[in-house]
Amino acid sequence: MARKGRDCSSSASRGETWEKKGEELELKPEITDNPEGLTVDEALKPHVIYLGGSYPGIVRESYFKGTESSEGAREGTKVVAPYVIKDIWPNFTYSAEEASEVAALQADISKLADESRSGFITGKKPLSEWDAYRAQLEQVGMPRYLEIQQAAYDRYRQQ
């Protein structure tokens, strides 16, 4: 992406949301300290074509001024740094049989997990039902799902 496209994709247009200070782009006060109380992302949203998610390019702090590079985000990064996943796996490959079985199992497991998670978080489902939830996971095929995942992981590790 060309420099101008890069600048506009994440920070809109010069003068509207940012000014150039030396080699860096600096968001204007009406974005960083919005008079309507909007967050930086909320204030930028009407002006940009890209805001958040998986950025399709290389991001450098000198021009990317999203909240990801704020002082709070930097401090948060230090707190979670010891827990960073060191071995990131690609999507596993499955045999044709495994693929169709995983798809069906995953649909059932995800539905149950999503519903139960919401219930446990909101308190609509008491924690005393945790063991029953685990039993339901067994009933919808969690052991078989884990068996297939383990086989796929083992194949991955052998490559």
C-alpha cells in the first residue's frame, strides 16, 4: 500500500483527523479528546475505511495512532506478556471423514458452550450446574471431538 493510502486507511485525511508532525502523524484533539466524549475509535469511525480487526499490512507506530498504541494498551501488554502463546498452530488438516465429523461436533459443542457461557456469566445459570454442563459436553461429543483434534495435532507435530 502506498504511503498516502496507508495514512488514509487508518487515520482518514490530513487536516480532518490528523496533522503531520515531523515524520509522525498526530491525531487532532477533537479525535483524542472528543468534546462529545467519544473514544478515539468512535471519533475516527466516520472518517476511515479501516478500523480494527486484522490489519492487511505492516503497522508502524509512527503513523498508526489507534488505541492499540495508547499508554494503557502498552501497560496492558506488559501485564499479559508472560502469557503470550509461544507455539501458534495453523489450522489442522483432517481426513474427509474427520472433517465432516468435526463440523457436526463443533456446531453442537459451540451452541452448548455459547449458551452456557452466557448463562454462567449473567448468573442465569448457577455455578452449581457446572458439573451438569460438563456432562452435557460429554453427551454432545466432546470426547470424540478432542480425539480428532489430538490426532490432527499429532500429525501436525510429525511434519
